[in-house]
Amino acid sequence: MLCVQIGLAVSVGLIDRIGADGAAWLRLSWAGVLMLVIVRPRPSEFSRRALLDASLLGLVTAGVTVLFMYAVARIPLGTASALEFLGPLSVAALHGRGRGRVLWPLCAAVGVVWLTRPWEGSVDAVGIAFALGAACCWALYIVLTQRVGDAVTGLNGLAVSLPVAAIATTVFVGPSVIPEMTPGLLIAGIGLALLLPVVPFALEMQALRRLDAAAFGTLMSLEPAFASIIGLVMLGQRPHWLSVLGIACVIAAGVGATRSSGSGSVSSDVEVHNEFERPGTRICDPQPTREPCS
């Protein structure tokens, strides 16, 4: 989580130079190149349906990355992260049991109100809309991740989805951002891609081998808090005290939704599923038999 949020904070620092879409393109393009070089996926390992799902996963990855960068260009990192987390939280809550199906979304809704404080009239509605759009893409990402994780093994799905994401962002924002690139920025992009997603991915794989799925999912629910701390330390973003309470509500809702959707030990299926997570983010598995893994 620390690597993820530092990577995002560095991306925020690039926004003034190359724009939100430029920062997103730099991350995704290098991540796509690195995964192709490291994994070298073979077409024979994909069915037609698996290749289609992996490609759709790449498009959703591009959407969530670009939308989130647009969001953090307008609103604090902690607020954007908490709003984006509503995507996987909603999926987990829908697959919860008992009162949790109502309680945890309600807790999250209270948190959102405290985060945005609409009664003050100073909320950046566009930034919030971008963050909520990223949340919707993240929820779709969960569904597609499940399909790809069931269809292919190892890192092959990620080695297709990330290059597709890189191509998609190049098509839509490349003409405006590529002319702004300098050798220094391109080299910095390699380090940024290592921070997000290469190093977090490797650490997640090691964590999943040592923690059960419920414990891992609960820990990952703390990510909005990490985002607020990094936003304060690296970006000087001091959260309002109501924003702190709002983030706490979202975290509590995430923990509760993860727990109410079931618990268990990490199986090999869960480990394979986790290998297709969106770079720099965490997901809750929508199926009760395969626990929310991050």
C-alpha cells in the first residue's frame, strides 16, 4: 500500500508538467512494456473468450487509471482514494450476508457525505464525479478479473490487459501528451511503473502466501488511510477533521463488507486470481467461495 500511494503521489507531482492524462499514460505505457518483456505471453495459452476478456480488462484498467488521475488533480488523494474504494466495497456488500448488506453501504454513504461536505458549497463536483467514475470502473474490473483469472494461469492475463491499457491510453491521449515527453520524463516513467504496479504486485503475492484471504482483505481496506497519510506527508494535503471521520467510515465499511462476505484460507485459485489485479489497487472478489483477496 505504501508503494502504491507513493507512486500515486509522484504521479500527482507530474500532473503540473504533463497533465493528468499524461501521468496516467506514462504509468500504463511502461507497465505494459515491462509485462510484455517479463512474461512474454503466448497466444496459444488463450481461448478466444479469454483473450476478449483480457482485452476488456485492459480497457477498464485504462479507464480507472485515467479517471483516478483526473480526480486527484482536483481533490485530495485521500478523498479520491476513499471514493474510488466504493467500487470494490459495493461488490463485497452485494455479496454479503444478513444486515451487513444494508449496514456497510450506509456506513460508507455517511463517510462520503463527511468527505465531500456538500453543505459547504466548496466541493469540486467534477473531481468527485471522476473519482466515482473510477469506482464504477473498479467494480467492473472485479468482474472481468474473475473471468480472466478463471481462464488463464500465471501472469499471462496481466501481460495482455496492461499492454491493451497502454494502447488504449495512447490512442486517446497519446497525440496530446507524447510531444510533451522528454528523455528525463520517460526515464522517470520506468521508476514510476516499478513503484506502481511491479513492486506492489510482487509484495502482494508474498503476502497472500502468508495470510488468509479475510485478513488480507481487511488490511487492504486500510488503503484510504494510507492515501491520506501520504497526501499529508508528500503533498501537504491536510484533511478536514470531518474528512478524517469520513475516511474512517469508508474503512470500517470496507472491513465489515469483507468480513460479511465470508472468510477462509487462501487457496491456489485465490493466488491465481490475485495475479490479475489492477496495478496499484486492490479488489474484493465477488464470489463468496473465493474470498475478497485485497
